[in-house]
Amino acid sequence: MKMLFLTALLTLALSPALAFGGTIKIPKDEPAATLNIPDSWEPEDADDGVLAESPDNVATIFFKAVATEKEMGSLIDDSIDWLTKEHDVKIDEASKSEKDFEDSGRKWSRISWDGVSKEWGPAVVGFLFTDLGNGKVLTVTYWISKKDSEKNLDILAKIFSSVKAVD
């Protein structure tokens, strides 16, 4: 029994899919927040934020710190336009869902919709928001395919619980 436990522990410890890289700063030059994303998700700087995708291409997330509601609204509008116009994603407006919740002591707000694309099939498309203080809000844009999404939920939870505001 001990050997089975040790083997499982070593497998998890050495698994590259679960190996979290260093601390990521958002934005990189004047950070308002930090978080951790697994190296296997290949986080990359993009448009003053960080973009990452699960190795199985089931989940895509984009983190950006914004300072105003206008900037947040623009980010949402631009993201929806990008998905619908450039990637032919159909969003079901009637499926809109809004929820406030708390994770690891951090308050979040979520807006999401059901969506579908020819390439990836049914998905959940949405935005998460959390106050970082100093007039900044961390905005998370996400696309999570409904097929096989449960494989990434634990890692996504770890990413979101790693968010810390920079004072």
C-alpha cells in the first residue's frame, strides 16, 4: 500500500501537465496581479495580458488587468466579436448566466454563455472579474469546450486560486 501511494505521489510530482511554472505578472511591466499557470499550458504575453491554452486544446484563458468599466466593456465586446466574426462561434444569448462567488478568499463575478463552433463543438464562453484594488480589475476571458472539460477543471481551479493582487 505504501509503495502504491509513493508511486502515485511521484507520478503526480513528475507529471509535466501538473507542473506549475514561475509566477506570472499581469501586466508584465507594471503588475497589478500575479498567478501561476502550468508550463504545459504554454502561457504567453499577449496584448498587455497573458494567454494560455490547455495541452488538449479544451480550455483557453486570457488574463488582463483593466482600470475602468469602459475598458472592461470594450474587452468583452472585442472578445465576443473576435469569437463570432473571426472564428464563426455561435453564442446562445438566451443562455446568459451571471454569478458571484468566492474562491480562496477572493470575490469573483462571472458572466457566461453557451457557444458552439464547427471546429470545437459546444463550449462555455465567459468572463471572470475580480477586484485587485488600486482601481484595477483582473478580467479573465475563457473558452472551455464541453467535451472533456472535466479533465481541466482541477488545474483551472488551481490557476484561479493562485491569483494575488500586487500592492
